[in-house]
Amino acid sequence: MLILGIDPGIAISGYGLISCEGSQCQIVEYGVIRTSADIDTPRRLKEIHEGYLSLLGKYKPDAVAIEELFFNKNAKTIITVGQARGAALLAAALSNVEVYEYTPLQVKQAVVGYGRADKHQVQQMIKIIFHLDELPRPDDAADALAVAVCHMNSYKLGKIMYS
């Protein structure tokens, strides 16, 4: 199974692609789609959308796992992140890839075993799970890998429960 995990953002949108067969998972690719604050929001969203369309076309994942938004005190931030999330969701829908959504709490629980874990703990566990020599950078890419791992764990649990 090939899973594309997404940590949405307007300036930096993280992605992590993992391949899993049985209990063995490996990273295929990870990184970020960056947009410049010097361009207007519609063009930034277009860049994010095109970036995800390109990844989806190149790798043809079986599933997209995306982090749900959590409330932030800055309303402008939550709106722009929501728009970026929408651009990624549209790319998945246009590519006919099933989308699964997870809260930050679910992602942390699945990766660290504790829903209130901090970012560094999540990064450390991603490093351990994938036997990496160093933490995946930037943070947004590590978070996207964590979202993909969360989906893999949920997918496996669903197969066990409904078999």
C-alpha cells in the first residue's frame, strides 16, 4: 500500500509518501511544497494544488491521509491553512484517490502512543520507525510522514477488526 500523508500549510505544506507491505514500511519520498509570501493567496493555492497533482500523478498512491485543522487563536492563520488544505483535497479528488482525515491527537496517539506528545517526540518516533540516521527535515515533512503512519495503523486495525 502506498500512502501520501499531508500536513497542510499555506507557506509550507508537508508531504510524506510511505510504502507498506505487511508490517514493513519504508519512506518513498518526503518534502515540502513552499509558496512565497510575495505572491497573492490564489497563486499560492494554485502552486500547492499543482504540487500535489504532480505528486499524485507521479506516484499514484492508494490513499491520501491529511491532518485535520485544529483551532488556532489566529483566525487568519486557520483560514489560510484551511484554504491550503482544500487545494490538497481537491488534487486528491481530481486524482480519484481516497482521502482519510485525522486529527492531530489521532496522529500523535498513533505514532507516539500519547495524544499530547510534542513535535520533537513525533519526529523522534518517525526517525525510529523508519530507521533514519537523523530527524526528517523540515518539521512539516516529518509531520506528514506521521500522518501517513497514522493511516497505516488505522488501516491495519480496520482490517483486523473487520476480517
